[in-house]
Amino acid sequence: MATIVQFENVGLRYGSGPETLSDVSFSLQSGTFYFLTGASGAGKTSLLRLIYLAQRPSRGIIRLFGEDAVVLPRARMPGFRRRIGVVFQDFRLVPHLTAAENVALPLRIAGLPAGEIDTAVREMLAWVGLGPRADARPATLSGGEQQRVAIARAVINRPDILVADEPTGNVDPDMADRLMHLFGSLGNLGTTVVVATHDLHLLTRVPGARMMQLDDGRLLDPTGILRNPPPQSPSPPLVTA
Ligand SMILES: Nc1ncnc2c1ncn2[C@@H]1O[C@H](COP(=O)(O)OP(=O)(O)OP(=O)(O)O)[C@@H](O)[C@H]1O
């Protein structure tokens, strides 16, 4: 198994405020599934943004695919970013494109022939249960449907790393299970998956997943890695009083 992402003593400070992330060190292996947990404000989104190169650290070392990502020349950024699929908390679908056109975007950018793109997009939309909504624009989709389009777009070109910020926040428990299964199968195909979530129930859903826990900007295990998730437990009630 190769090391795909490596952080050494990474710190992140926004402006002149206190450090949002401090002394964060860990490494992520290919084909492994990681949950990133922590209270609201602990720094999960910030850590993901460092991984997908939307943010530079204030200090420390970040290596992606074996290369120093902090000093990566601007011209090489697009090549790196193509290897990283991102599911944003707020979806970021292109509003004037249909669901199918949104999902097709990474393949169009990669220059695949139209016929191949159409087949791949149809299969992916069917997989996330949106076959009949292929021609719908984002504004006419529910939050959960938009989230599934965002997930389909992030995984369609089989990225080396998939980073997902609360990817099940808007879907029901059945769909959350299916999406975790999809993410888990990507791991089996060699993709490194990092899912930030508040939903501790999800942690029981991916056998063999590892867990990273942030507490006020610090990884709880100072060596950075990692514990197995808690054993499988029954689903919580869908409705609470
Ligand atoms: N662009 C920014 N400028 C200034 N402060 C920021 C910025 N982005 C995040 N922060 C601050 O950094 C801290 C960590 O935020 P972050 O969004 O990474 O946490 P989180 O664990 O993802 O939270 P949540 O679970 O609520 O999404 C918070 O105090 C937040 O206010």
C-alpha cells in the first residue's frame, strides 16, 4: 500500500486569528477508507481543504502522491486536482447544467469521447438512484438529490482520492448506507476515501474503515493514526420524540 497523503506538523491559521489546525500529522494509504470526525468547528472542513489543495497551510509539510504539495507550481495544480474528487458540503453544482451534464463535467475536461461519457454518466446516475432525473436542473432537485449528483460527479472519473464533507447530510438512512457502500467499494478499487461526518452511525457502516478525530484543531491521537470504528450496532430509530 502506498502513502498517498502525508501531513507533518501542519498548522493552519486564518488571518491573524488563533491556529485552526495545530501540529496535525498523519498519513493516508491508498485504497483505505478514513472517517474524519470532530465537533462543529473542530477543523474538519479546513483539513479537507488542505488535502484538496484549496488552502495552503501556515506551517508544516504536506505531501500528495509523494510530492511536496505546499510548493507545487501553479501550472501543476490542475493535474493534481484531477486526481482528487471532492464532494462539497454545499454541493456546488453548475446551476444551468442538467444533472447528467454536471456529472459528465470531469470526463469532458479529461477529453473522453461523447459516447463513452454518455454511458458512464447514465450508469453512475442509475447507481445513485437518479436515472429518471438525468435531465433535471439542480434548482428542481431536492437537497438529497443534489447531494447524490455531487457524489456522482466526484467519483465518475475514479479519482485517486475522494474527499467528502458531510456527504450524507441530506439523505435518508437507506441512501446514506448505499452511499457508504459505494464509497467503500471505491476503497476496494484502490481509491483513498476521506469522509468528514458528524454522523457516528455511519462509522459502523464501512468494514475496515479507520477513524481520525479532531478536537479543537488537533488530531486526538498525536501520531495521527487511527483506530478502527466501533463494532456494528443496530440502526438508531429514524424518528425521535
Ligand atoms: N475562511 C475562514 N476564515 C476564517 N476562519 C475560518 C474560515 N474557515 C473556517 N474558519 C474557522 O475555522 C474553524 C474550523 O472551521 P471548519 O469549518 O474547518 O470546522 P468543521 O469541523 O468543518 O465544522 P462543521 O462541522 O461545523 O462544518 C472555525 O472556528 C471556523 O470559524
